Amino acid sequence: QVQLVESGGGLVQAGGSLRLSCAASGSTFSINAIGWYRQAPGKQRELVAAISSDRSTNYPDSVKGRFTISRDNAKNTVYLQMNSLKPEDTAVYYCFLIVPEGMDYWGQGTQVTVSS
């Protein structure tokens, strides 16, 4: 079993920055991919950023150039640096992890609110 604990959400003004953290713990596991989704009220959950076992990254156009995902293997932690935040970035951000066996795990979510 894997547990994911997110931190770093909050309220920020448009143009500001936040850094989210997601610490993974539990029984021995390998990571196929780890990253972040977000879900705004009334909208579908969307991928924000992901980093694979080969360290390749994936971002949607909506955050490309503003968000950066990074990973600290020693700490089993993934970070999401969010710059130039916009009100439309307001959402609950969820950390996810996929193991090679195909199972996926999710954090409890952290609220990010960007005021205009």
C-alpha cells in the first residue's frame, strides 16, 4: 500500500507562485509515473503535470511554461512549482502515483485558490 500526502496549497494573487509537494510512503514500491491532476468546481479532472520513470515530463498547453514538475527520489517526493498563476488555475490539486503493476494511488487533494 502506498500513501500520498500533499502540501503547499493556499491562496495567492494572480501572477504569484506556489509550490506543491507530494510525499509518497508505504511498502516498497517502484514508480512508473507520478504527478498531479486538478479538478475545478463543475469541471472534469485534468492532468496538470506528470513525470515518468525515464524522467520524461508531460504538461498540457494550459500550464506549459508556467508549471514545472520535479522529483526527489531520495525523499520519494514530487514537487509542482507553479508560477504566473491565473484565476483559472483555481482547483483542488491531486497527487497521483502509478506503479509498474498498473495500480494507481491518489492523495487527498490540496486547494489552490488564485484571486484576481
